[in-house]
Amino acid sequence: MAEAFMAYPELRHPFQETPIHPNGSATVLYQGRTITLSETGDGDNLLIKPEDLGRINGFELKPEGACYADMCIPLNDELLPTVEGEQWFDLTAFAGLLEQPCVVDREAGVWSFAEIPAKRRNMMVDAMAPEFEVTDRKGNVVRMADLKGKKALIVTWSSW
Amino acid sequence: MPVWQQVYEEINDPDFVIICAAEDVGGEAVAGPIFDAANPTYIQVVDVDHIISSAFNFVNVPSSAWVDEQGRIVRIDEGTYSKTHAIGEGEQAITFGNDVYTPALKDWVTKGADSEFVQSAEEVTGNIRGHSFDQLKADAAFRLANLFRVHGRKEKAEVYWQMARELNPDSVNFIRQNLTLTEEGSAGETFMQLMGDYVSQGREYYRPLDL
């Protein structure tokens, strides 16, 4: 057997079990962010309060639709269902329209959304760097857009 | 990779930045000491969720993109070594990396668009790996696994890490990351078997370096 190195078995599962959303009803993962939703609607799809849409994926509800940059998705009763007099935004249906993959663990109430393909289209068309947002080791938020005016080497590595 | 600090200091240009992202699920506990040992002044990110790799469709480390002042990618997805490295000594030594990448990088920082190493948008887009629906879904599964790990739900974490690997078998990042935190480690028998399969299927975990 080849010699193994860089193994950290003690770090595979070092954490104690803790509630995922102790003060909420669901958790959404998107672009490395964890968003706790205080209220969600009943059903198989993830029904969120319309005002929560922006803090999840940056889309803004406008008369012409749910909009992000130059992209607007027209709204309809499927996306904005009314249940017992309360209006919701169907994030699962929205993801379907955007061809945005999602992995759900219903038992835990966690929806993990992948990147929206349309947001990456520019990279595949004219080589424009994709948007991303990460937090550095000093706690600063680093966005691709913040690097405009500078040359950047963006390089990945790992201890493995 | 901490060795980039030397390159960063040699370039010493206020309009050049390095973002160095450690794709370690072990997080700060694993990557932090390695960063600290290099006393880096560039931007350091511990990218547990592989946000950077996903954004640029990388499948392995070290991989990189050069992005110019307008936000356009001018090179992408190459095995990114600052120099030739050697593990071991004498006849047992294993070398990897190269000595041409860093000079090319320095040339680009100095000359910008006039550098011979700048690629056209057409070349760059041709070098960007596809990221299918299933591969995007693998990213979502991987991040879900990481969340469960942090909350002590190890059975669920294992399920979704495995899902990520199955949805995106091209990702060496997922293969190795999943092994790093095991007894066997990321370079043991399982890894050798998986990489043997990977290569025998004609897949490239690094795009051939074209410099």
C-alpha cells in the first residue's frame, strides 16, 4: 500500500451536533452563504417570503419580474402563489425556470442551491471572469468586481 | 500555495493581486498554519465550499486564472506551479511543477495585453471546462455535506459528499478532499486506484501547459 500523507482523520467530524436553524424554519445555502429563513410556507417546494428573495440570490422583485442585472424573469401565479391569503415566492419553481440545480434535505430543512447558469454565461461567451464572493482570513469580503483595475492571479491550492 | 509569496514580492506591483484559495474542507485548522508559515501578504482565503474552483470550473489544485484590469480572463485552468518542486532525494526524488509559469506570469504583469502569454477570449473560452447541470448540482451537494459536518451530522455529511463525487466524477477536488480527512489520507491506495481510473478514461486533471 502506498504511503499515505496529509491525513487528518481527527478533523473529519470534529463538531458536536448543533441545531442548523434553531430560530428559523429553513436554511438556504447559496454561493457559500448560509441564509436562515424565519418563515416558510408548507409544501414540497420551498415557499419563501417575497422579501427574502434578495438576500438569498440578489434578485429584486419589480413590476416586470424578478430581476438581477439585465435579467428579468416574468412573474406568474406559479412563482407567487397565495396560500390562505398569504403571498409566497416559490424558490423551487424559480430555480427550475433558471435551470438552477438544488439539493434538498427535507428532514433537516436545508436547501442547497447551485450557481445560476445564466450568471456564468458571460464567462463562456466572452471570457469575463465570473462573479464570486468569498471572505478572506482577515474577515474581508472579496468580490470579483472589487478587483477591477488590477491584474489578478486567482490560484487554488490545498494541503492534500 | 504559500510559495506564491516569493513571486508576489518579486513582482511587487500595487496593481497586481494574488488571491490564494485553500480548498481544504478541514478549513482553518488545516490550511491556516500552512498559510501562516509563509507570512503571506496576498489575499488568503480558506475556501471550504470550493467557491473559487466552482466559479472557474476547476477540477484540481493547483489551478488558476489570470484576470486583467477589465475583468477579462486571459489564461485559465492550468496546473499552476511557481517552480519545479522535488519530493525526496537522489534517485528516489519525485519532481513536479515547472520553471516556465512564473516567468510568464511576470511577463504578463509587466506587459499586460502585449504579453505573448495573453490568450484571446476565444482561446480562453475554449479552455474553460464545461460545468453541466449535474456538475453544478454536485457543488450544491458538497456544500450541503459541509454544513452537516459543521453541525455534527456526520452520517448526512458522508451521504452528500458521496453524492457530490458521483454527480461530478471529473472533480479531483472532490475525490481528494473526501480522502484527506480519512485515516488513509489523500495519497493512499484508494487515491491511486481512483486516479488510475481517471487517467485511463482519458480525462485530464490538468490542461496541458501551453507556454
